Amino acid sequence: MFLFILFSAIQGCTLFGLDMQEDYDRKPNTLNPNLNKTAWQYLKERATGSTVNDQIFSRMLEGIQYAEIDSNEYKKPGRTYILLHNDAINRATTPPTDCFFGANMVNAKPATAWSSYPKEFVKRYFEYLILEGEYSHYTLPVIEAVKANTTAPAGSLVSLPAGITRHSTAPFVPNPESKMSLRVLNSSPSNTSDYPVQLNGTRNVRTSSLLATNGVVHVIDRFLSTTMPD
């Protein structure tokens, strides 16, 4: 009975991001999770639009271009794509430790641009954000965590490049298998998210289970460490 009630709540709530989806999705007055476009089309449209709300992935697009990642990687079917809102990359907070530039320090200082990092480092991180298989509220088991394979090669996340260190709030721990943990929380951690998808035991997805024509899209607005939970 508990599982039925919980699943029903999930279907009616976080599955579509509730009110918060209006910040990242198409229209705030729809509960339709279908994007009707590929993950790449969605990312690019919301990175290069004419309004601020349609530029929320601009920094992610810059990172993809800097790392020379083939856009076809975001068009392949049967995958889960973790997209980075601009706030997940660079934030105005001081210190900006909950974003990529703040957590991955260059010479002990927050970075200011993707070019501060080696291209290979950026590429591996973006590869980590693409999962083999489709993981959403439709497919994830209730509460139980799932370990998913990412497109980052095994052994590519075991060390940091020279000159790159992690802030003490996000210590680096090797992930030799380049896996990611996903689960659906059986609680509501705030008044803006009910039963969210959680990544690596620490990062709650802001907008979850968007259905692209080639897979699943989740949006996060804080730094996601590559560290797997124990």
C-alpha cells in the first residue's frame, strides 16, 4: 500500500517538476513531460534564445564547444542527459563552492572560464553527465538506489589534473568505474520539490524526468560531484 501511495504521489508531483519547472521547461501551465525534440535541440534552444530564460544553458553549451564534444552525443537514443543550468557552473555567491568553477579550483582560486581547465578534464565531466540507459520517475525503483554507467571511460575519473584542486566542501574521491548513483527520495526536502530524483546521494535534481525524443533529461542548478556514495 505504501509503495502504491508513494508512486501515485510521484506521478502527480515531481515527475513534472511542479511549479519550479516553469524556470527550466517549456510552459509553466502544462504537465506534459514530452519535449518533442532531442536533448541536443532542447539544450541548444535554451542556450541561444533571445531572452534570459532561454539562455539558461549558455555556459554548458560553451563548455561543450570548448571541450570539442560532438553534438551527436546528445542525439543518441536510450540515454539520460544531465543538463547544467548556468548556476551549476558559475554563481555569484561568495565563495561560489556549489558550482563547477567554485568547486574545481585553479591554483587554489575559483575559475572564471572553461578555458581555465584542460580540455580533457572538461570533456570527461560532460561525458559523466550522459548516462547509458533511461532513468526517470517512470523507470527508477522507489527509494532503492541504482548505479548507472556513464559515457565517461572507466579510469578517467581517478585523479585531478595538475593545478586543479577541489574545495574542501566537495572533496575529490576517485570513481574508477565512472558510475553514477540515482534514486527517488521518499520524502519532500523542501516546499519546492516532492520526491525528487537524487544523484550520487547528494544532489537533488531541480527539474526531472523531461522526456526528449532520444531519452530522459534532468536539469540541475548546483555542482554535481563525481563521487559515488558509500
